[in-house]
Amino acid sequence: MEATEKEKENKTSLVDNILQYGNLAFDPNLADESRQHGLETFTALVDGSRTLALLPALNLLAQPGRTQSWLRPQLMSILALLPLRPRGVQDTIEFILSVHPSSRRADGGNEKRSGISHEALNAVSRLLSSPPNGLAPEEWFSGIAPQLFALLQGEGEPEMDRAAAFVIGFGILGRKQYGAPNAPGWKAFVEPMLRCIDPSITPKTSWEAPAEESIVTLGAPKILVRSPALAKALQNLLALLTSHPHPSLAKRLLRPIVLPLWAIASWPGTKENTESRYCKPAREMLKILVQLSSSSKDSTAMKESSNFDVLSTILQNITFNGRSDQQKMCWKYNTDCSGGLFVEDMGCKNEQRNASDLDIAQIENATERFISFLGLFEPIPDFKTEISSLFTGLCTKWLSSQDTRKEMPVLTRMSLQEDSDTMERKIIEAKVMQKMMNAFPDKLVSDSTQVLDLVRQVLSDFTALKKSQQDVDNDAIPIALSLLNIVLTSPSSRGSTDSSNLESIQTSLKSIHRMNYDGISTTAQNLLLLLKFRGTIEEPETDSATGPTDQQVEDRKSYNLALSYLTTIDSPPPVRVQGLELLSNLVRTNSSVLDIPALLVLYSSLLLDEDEYIYLRAIQSIIQLSQRHPRSVVKDVIERYVDPNEDYQLDQRLRLGEALLQIIQNNPAAFNGDTARSVVEGILFIASRRGRRPKDEQQRRKALKTKQREHAEAEEAWDGEVPQLFDEDNEDEEMLAQIVAGWESKRGEEDVRIRASALSILGEAMEANISGMSSTLVSKAIDTSIHILTLEPSPSSGILRRAAILLIMHFVRALDTARSEGKKLGFGFVGQSLSDVKRILGYVQETDGDGLVRQHARDVVEGLAAWEMNSFIPSVMQQQGEIGELAGLSIKPGSGLAEDGRMKPRIEEIE
């Protein structure tokens, strides 16, 4: 208590000092010398105060009307620049979270639940991503970038890494003004990381050269990026990608550095330092990019991403180790004695290469690492398609290149480099195909038609040239025959081959068999027998086209790929979001491959995700699914929301309730009949005091015993009562703690929060479509609300009474809306029931201890009075058309008018 009072006194004294010295420093009525002396004193006061102390004081004084008009701008300027101080960003985030209403959560809630709400993160992001007036964006972002990256690495308080990732990803890089290439935010956050990995990614004019060393060692390599800087850049980039869930940011950051990442990921060597600090982070980022790029090919909403094939790009530059473009900076990676990688300047040396300079050991290592990298994707369902596409492309390119070599060209000095590169590329492609055949023999063929077409072309060209007695290279024939054997023995291609291609291939095989080549002719004869045997096996299966269509096959691939992204334990957030996007596309197109119950189980499990972006997307996916299958989705959601078997946690049930509410609001017409009955009965079961949670009660008892044991151990350690470190006389905090403790019932009943959620959903459902509910269900709902208002007056039940009285308000609004639309509901507030409701609401209005409950009661009483008055007025639907006759009089207005609107002649009796 003494410490708290001392903090309050220090805060008050700091506010007074800022006002006093601020007036002396900026008062325009004072002399210049006096103001200069006061400014020095004021500056010393601000510089000597801690940021956490200045933030609340300056925030208070910067409010309108607190200080003079000439002092407020100066204080606001100082307040805006506080994040640029050492540790200023973390102090600013902590201050915003401490004062933001949504970030104050109860200690009795779920321990896994994040203490930073989405609204608080948005407030932090808006502040830190907006440069103050008078300060250039480049200076602002360069000042806060090192601090945000430090928080991203986990160097701050718990959950500061999440806040830093949100600010960088959404607040800065997510805005076109600051996050586009060459924008201030991009230059401050992205370019320093990418420049450490690839120094030539930006022009030399913008390169921040390191400080020159006083001692220059002759013959030593010129280092552009040292090993600690490269390791830190890789760690920062990986931390940003795994902390930020949006997949588009990952693609924007990783695509420019695909080849440098591959060079680091495939670096030869077995040192632990190299593997853990360099190779592993680079490999993880490449894996993320490959997953996002491969899923983009299956996504109808992201077709523009399919033009970028990561695996093909890596394969074409598999021995990449640096840039050699003379128009830019020439560099390469190298390693030191401790295993650290650094970037070395090559000085743009124009080295001529020939066939004798090929490093076969380097090619062997690179191809082996490439096959190992492909093995990382083997658990992914779409892996076979990727492998097959890559293998087919290699075979097409390699086999077609064999036929183009008709005669030996004349070599010149200028063509030596190109010939060496061509030979190296062919060796690499041949080794990769050979290793793929050994590593993935059953995954090489997914599109048998394309492979058979290639084999047919190679064999027919070979036989045609042989018939014309021309010299032909026979190297391509064994590979073509091997491919044919793979296709014919593949279970996936059985029954799906083109008969025209097979007939042409059989003709070519017969010709090759008659040529009597060693090995080739025997293989051709065996394949002819296999074709004949295969035909007899498949001949009885001449069933009608009952197999899946091409679209269903593609949808099944996308569905399996999305499930693998979402269910794999180590999937990073961008990959999981990409999986949700794939499922969303399938739901949008109403694909027949979707398993609705399985999807609902998956979405329900994602509601427990710690990342708010993930579970909000899961809620959106449930709502999207309900638009296609409203009854089955609503039935499943309400069963999980009621949770009779206690399978779900409180947060998960609250998020299911949020999804249920939005489903009803987005499709109120579907809320009727049996659907409305099951929803209302389930909600009333939760909202009433009938629900029992024996498992929850058992867990609370265990937690209470653990707490009592810890308290006893603490008393024994202190040799008496444990001293209180906080203020015990704060009545507001003590009352708040009692209310929060009362939410979790001690008798195994439903949590007050889930009961309040249920009543809120029921009230909104009434207003959305009350005509879909029966009078019995409406009567039970009103009775439940009235009983809650009268029988549960404790402070901890305040949120429950608010929800109960709001339900009555929603009911009154629904009645008034139905009356104005001319709907006849068959129920409402009449007679004794109306009097009872008014009487109870009047009592609550005067006696309830919760201010919001009293205010809501007054609003409902006024709404009831207005509804009663409106009930005497005909509705708009009844007022449309002409008035039939006046009540109490046997006359009809307008009956004396002619067709043209003029008065008809009439006879009047005159006395």
C-alpha cells in the first residue's frame, strides 16, 4: 500500500513539474532569456524521467482543456516522439494495453487465452504505424524498426512479439502508403533484411556501407555482410513470417530471395552452427513459399501466383552461390572457420568457364540436397502432383533436346561459356531425374496422358529416322521406355490412358523390337507383352463413365491439401490461412467433395487457436458454410455450443456462439421450424440454471486445492501470513475481483458468461425473425429473463441481468417491427402478462445494484409504452389504398365523385 501511494505521489509531482517547467519554457509572455533557462530545465526533466512515467502524465496533460493552448502542442510533440527512446516502443505498447478497455481480462478466465485483444492491437498498430507531424516517415520507421525486431525475437515482455508482428505486418507493411516497395516502411523493415541476404537486391546508391576498418589486411576477402548480420536477418525474417498469418506478405518477402535462400539452405557442411543458424531458417522459409505457391495453383482466387514455380526456379539455378551480374553488385557466400556464413564481394570478375571447370562434387551435393528438400513435402497430399509436374517437365525438356542435335555446331570463343552452362544444366537435369526415380518411384506419374504423348513422340521420331537410315542418338530411347514402364505399372494411371497413343506406341515398339538392338529390343518386347496383358486385365472393366470428373479430382486435391495445411502440427500461420482460403474457395463453388461434418469439426478445433486472425477466419468459414447448408450447420453448431459432454472450453463455446449469432443474422429466413426450435431449446437450456458441468466442477476443485497448497507453502516459507504486495483498500479492484470470481459457479453450474452469451443470441434471433418461433418458445424465453431479473441479484450476475433485460427489449422491437410490416404473430404482451412485466421492470429500475441494468430497464419501460401507443395506430400496410368508410358513420368518402374527379349531381333536402 505504501508503494502504491508513493507511485501516485510521484505521478502527481511529475505532472506538476511538467506544468511548472513547461510554463517557464514556452510561455510567450516571458523574456527570451527566462524561457531559454526554463527550456533547459524542462528538457532535463523530460530526459531524466522514465518513459513509463512520462506516458500517463503527458497523455493526461495533452487532453483538450488541460493546459494552455501554447503548451499543449509542445507536450503532444514530446509524447509522439517517446517511442523513439530506448525501450520506448515496448513502454508505449504496455501503456496502451494498460489503458485499453478490451485488454483488461479476468484472472479467472482461460489461461490459454491471449491477454491482448484484437482491438488493443489495432490501437497499438495505428499509433506506431503513423509518423508524427513534422517528422519524416523514413526517420520515424528507421527509429522504431530495431526495437520492433528486438520484440519480435522475444527480447521483451510476454506477448510483445505478437504485438510487434501485428504492427509490422498489418500496420506498416500492410498499408500501400508505407508497405509498398520503395516506400518508407519497406525501406526501413524489409530492405535491411533482404539486403543482408542478397546485397544486390537494391541499387548500390542506397547501400549502407559498413564502417571502414582502420587496418586493412592485404589479400583478405572484402566482406559485404558479416555472419552475425546474416544470421540475424534470417532470424528476423523467419520470425516475422511465422508470427504474421497473412500469406501474401510471405510471398512478397520471399520471392525476391528464392535463390539466395536455396544457396544457404543447401550449403555443404555438417557443422551444427551452420545448420542451426543459417540452413534451417532458410529451409523453413523456402518450405513456406513452396507450400503457398503450390496451393495458389489450385486456388481460383489466386491464379496470378501460379506463374511463379519455386521448384523449377531452384532447379534451373541449383548450384547458385551468388550474383555475377556486372550491372549490379557481384558477390557470393562463403564460410569462416566457425561455420558462420558471410557475403563476400567478388569485384565483378568476368571468369570464362569451359567443360573442364565443372565441379561434379558440387553438382552431386546440390542435387542430393534438392531431393532431400523435396522429401520434406512427402506428407503433403499435393506432393505427388508437384513431383509429377517437375519430373514430366524435366523429361520433356531432356528428351526433346536429344532430337535437336542433328550435327555438331562450329564452336567459337564466345560460345564456350554457353556450351559449358548447357552441359552443366544437362548433367544436373539427368542426375535429378535419376535421383527422383530412385527416391519417389510411385509418385512420378500423375498425368499419364502427357507422359504417353511424350513417349509416343520420342519413339515415333526414332523409328522414322531409322527407316530413313539417318544417324540417331539412342540415349533417349531407354529413358522413354522406362517412362512407359512407370506409366503402365502405375495404379493411378490404370484405365485412364489414351488408346490412340497406345496404338502408336505399340507400332513403334514392334519396329524397335525388329531392329535387334542390345537391351532396347528386349525391353520393347517386354513392354509389348505388358501392353497386351494390361489390355486383357482392363477389358472386362468397360463400365460407363462413373468415375470422378476432372473438376472433382482437382477439388479433391485442393481439399486434401487444405486439410494437411490445417492439421499439420508445425504448419506456420501463413500456411494455415492458405488452407482456410482453399476450403473457402471450395465452399464458394459448392464443391461435391466437401465433408460438412468433418469441416465443422475442423473449424471448431480452430476456434481454440491462439492467433486471433486464425479463429476469426474460422468463424467466417462457418458462416460461409451455413449459407450453403444452413440446417446441418446450425444443428451442429448449437450442439457444440450446448456441449452436453463438456468437450469444449469456455472460449471455444463463446466463439461458437458468435458464429451462431452471425449465421442467424446473415440468414434469418432459415431460422424457423425445427431449426428455430432446436436453437431456442438449446439456448434456454444454457441460459437457465438447469445446466450442470461436473467435469468443470472437478477441475475447479483441483485448481482450488492447488492454490490452497501453494498458499500454505508460501505461509510456511514466510513463517506467517504472506505479505500483500498490492493495495488492499482499493474497493473498486476488490469488487471487480469478487465479480470475476462469481462468474465461475462453485456448484457445477454453467458459467455466467456463457449464459449471458446465450441470452444475447436469443434476443438477436427474436429481432431477426420472430415469426419463425412458436409462442411457447417465446413465452419460455421471456419467463427465463424475468426469473433471472428477480432471482439472481448478485453483483457477479450483472452481465446476465443485462442480457436478460436486453432480450425483453429485442422482443418489444420485434413486436413493433411485425406490427409495422402487417405480420400477425398470434402472441404478444397483453393483459396480465403486460402488467406483470411492467411491474417487475419498474422494481428492477429502482432497486437493481447495476447501473446499466437500471438504465436498460428504463429504456424497456419506455419502449413498452411506445409500443402500446403504436398498437392503436394502423400499420403502414393497412394504411395503403383508399379508406373504406369512417368508423361510426354510414358514409363512404369519395363516393360522390365522378370518374373524371368532378362532383356528381346530387339531391339535397331543403326545409
